[in-house]
Amino acid sequence: MDYYDTFVKKEKKPPQMLEYFFGKDKAVMLGNHVIVGVLDQVDAQDKVIDYKTGVKPTQAKLDLDLQFTIYSYAFRQLFGRKEGGLVLRHLGTMKDLKTERTDDDFEILKEEVDKVERRLKGKIFVRNLGRGCASCYFLEHCLGKERKIVRSWA
């Protein structure tokens, strides 16, 4: 299947935004925290679309994914209105998965951000080992001498 035929051709209007950076210049605050990120695409109907090439998540995982909660929260803070939808566009299968967020999801997001803040202040770094470790900025702080093992994953 061709990306253009599947996704672009059917759209009547071009996207409003591509790779829209938020955080530093366009502040998105969650309590005392500045949220930083990039919206891959916002289409003409205000749908926030994120492109993925890895393993396609289940609907249940997508519905709990904090990244999409951040996107929804950021959109609403930046533009003062609810997004027209949240879409994970999986390029491996050429399928769109849709999800949505509520104020309850934003409360959970705030709790998670607060947990991270407490861990950072206490210099407690929870390990979540994986392939991304090889290029992580905090690798040495997290793994110390074990870093050689992780680099072999790359």
C-alpha cells in the first residue's frame, strides 16, 4: 500500500501544522512543570496525528499512553480548544488507531510528572532498560560501569 494513496489523497485540505514544537517558546505548563514536545501533525480538523514505525500497540495500550495524554493536554493549553481527535498513524500497517483523553487522564499525567520530579530531586533513577539506553544522555548516571553491556545492544 502507498502512503500517499492511503492518507494524503483522501484529505481535502492540507495539514495545519507539521512538526509543531512546544515547550520553550510556546510554554505548556502542567502545575510548575514545563512540558516539552513535538506534535508530528495537526490536520485541518484539529486531529493530532503521531507517526509510528515500530510495533503497533494494542488499543488498550494506546488508550493509556502518556505521550498521547501530553499531546492532548498541550493542544488544549496552546489553542484553547479540544483537539479533533488523537491518531496514531502506524506506517508499518498503514492503519490509523484512534484514542481520546479526558480531564481524568490529565490528573493521572500530573501525578506521573510529580512522581518523576520526586525521583529526580532524590536522585532516584528508575531503570527501564532497552535498546534506547545506548543513546541516552543519562546512561552513565543510570548504569555506571554496566554501560558497556547496554552499548552492545545498539
